[in-house]
Amino acid sequence: MKRRDMPVWVLPGGCTEDNETPEQTVLREVKEETGYQVSIVEKIGDYSYPESDKINHTYVCEIVGGSVTLSSESKAVEYFSVSSLPELTSPYVPKMIKDALSEGTKPLAYKFESLSLAVKLKALLHPWAFFKYLLVRRGIHWNM
């Protein structure tokens, strides 16, 4: 899905609410952000990020109902070939997709390192996306 607050493509997801399991979170977040009802096929892993205590629980899901419905968080919902992901994809998404497609042991635990200088420089090629990213990092969400 393409986010409204930052013009990048990401996997649907979000924060766990009080008394909610990660599995309940993924079902709710996918429905809220895409309109699809899904069932969980398998857990891929738990991903953590530099300078953050948040953990991203990642799952493979299958659509069991619903239809594309945009929300205050999603500007677009589309499917892409793994070999041709959109240019403005979160730098973390390719790793999660690769892990989902691998035959390796799951679930796995993975800690992302700080973004490379090359990724940061690439962000400068998209000043509007970079500006919105900086706003989001400061807690300012500006949905369009």
C-alpha cells in the first residue's frame, strides 16, 4: 500500500492496541488499510529497527474477503512483481519479502541496521518524500 503521510510503498501494518495479539493486529490493520479480510498463513518473523524499541511482526496472509478500500492511511493498494517493486519502497520491505519467499526456518528474528549512506543519498533524489519522512520522524503526520 502507498501511505498517505509519506509517499512510499509499504506492507500493511500498524501498532498493536491494548489487549490485542500481534495476530489480531495484522488482521485488523490489513482490513483498515486495504479493505481486505485476510487469514494468516504463516509467521515470517519479528523485525526490529535501529534506535527503536518497536517490533514488526510479519506474516504471510491470504485474502478471504473484502475489496480494495482506501483509508486515511492508504493512498493506493496495488500488487507488484517481486522483481519490479516501485522505486519509493520502504528500504525494509525487500528484506521482509525475501524472507517470506525463502525456504528457510521461520519465524525468524532480525534486527535492521542503520540505513546505508547509499539509501540516504537516494532519498535526496525524492525531496518531497524525504521532507515528509522527516516530518513523520518528528511525529507530524500530514495526510494528503
